[in-house]
Amino acid sequence: MTKLKSILFVFIFLLFSLFGYMKLGNKSINDLMLNVFSWVKKIKGNAVNLDGIDETSRSLVNHDIWTELLQKYVTDGGQVNYKGFIEEQAKMDQYLNLISDTPPGSNWSETDKIAYWINAYNAFTVKLIMDNYPLKSIKDIGDGMPMINSSWDIKFFKIGDVDFDLNTIEHEILRKKFEEPRIHFAINCASFSCPKLRNEAFESNRLNQQLEEQAKEFINNPDKNIINKEETKLSKIFSWFETDFTKKTTIKTFIKQYHSAFNDQNDIQYIGYIWTLNE
């Protein structure tokens, strides 16, 4: 009986500690799980060594090749012609090599860096699909636990001679280093429920305009969110990354600035995510 009480006490202590951590740090269950997975990844020696990137002064990347490919093989609605990309393998490799060989420099502005990392994420996601095509879903590629052995944890490319995966770009760089929730409408996971793959590269001098357009298009897309006077059903992106959207405001306030029919008196529900390929 004494042993059972001790176990119960430890459980209650851990539960309250967890609640305190989440409350004080404005963390969600998803944040906690991502931190746990990240910790396991480090213990297993699978974490990307970001210190290995030499951030010296260097020239900006020209993203014109990426824009050329996107305009040829991505529709305005975000449907991707992966067969077309495969036929342009040489040009795709030219751009990917440019991204790999030119990590952000110390002389780059914040918008230079954000645009670079969004384009890198999207271009290497397309490359991942190209390398495994045909397939029904990007999730068919990975094999294992999320954030450890998933499709987004495969180290299939390099940035500045450092082996990289997609999760590191999203969670360790874009989400952690930049307080910009609109990146969630710019990076594309090659799936139906994702925000559309924009058919032009993100550019530093137009980044704010492009992110605003992506946010408005995604939030007003009835395939991704159902918003009207009677109900509010949002993409799970707003649930998974709630704390990214609530650092400076609330989810409801964030949605309201992009959707005229949003009724902030409605309870928020979340829509199941469809991982079918976005082709």
C-alpha cells in the first residue's frame, strides 16, 4: 500500500510539473511532444548539427530557377506536376545544389533568411517526392516514429556540408529562430490538406506580401477551413502549432483579420488532415 501511495505521489507530482511547464512556458501538448522527440533524436545521435554551418558573409541566393520550375509545374491552385519536375531533373539539381552550397550568411537580413529556408524546405520536399515517385502520400516514404524516423527526418540533402532533414528546417530553424506564424502557410508538405505550394519562389523584398497572400488564401479555402456565421472548423495546423499563433494574439483574433465571415462566438473545431499527394 505504501509503495502504491509513493507511485501515485510521483505521478501526481509529474502531472502538476508538466502542467506548470506548459502554463508558464505557453506550451501545448504538441510542443511538449516535439521537445521529447527532439531530445530522443539527440540521444540517438540523429539530430542535425546546426553549429556545423559556417555563417560567414556570403552572396544572396538567386531563386529564379525555382520560380521558373514552379510556374511550369504548379498550378495557381497548388496542384503539382511531379512528372514534369522529374523531366527537369538537371535544372532541379542545379537549384538544389545552389541552396546546398549557399547557406544563409551573417550579412543576410532576417527576411533573406526566412525566404531562403522556406524555399529550401519546399524545394527539397518536391525532391523527396521525385525520388520516391509514384506514391500516394509523403507519409509512405518514412518508417518510424514522428520527429525521429518519419519522412521528414530522412537526411537526404546537405546545407553547407551538413546532413539535413526537413523537420530541422521547420522546427529548429523557421519556428524556433523567427517569430513568424505565417510560415505555416508557406511551407508545403506535398499533401492535400497543406497550404498550397506557391508557384513562385519566396523573395526577401516581397516576403511580407507573399506571406499575407498565403495566409489569406489558406484561411479562406473551404477545402482547408470551414468558416461561416454558424460554424468554425479549422485546419489542424492551428491546433498543432497553436502556440506559434498565440504568442502575440489569440487564434480567433488571428483568423478574424483574414476572414470576413468569421464569428468569434463560435467554438473552434478541427478538421481531419488529408495526406494524399497534392498532384
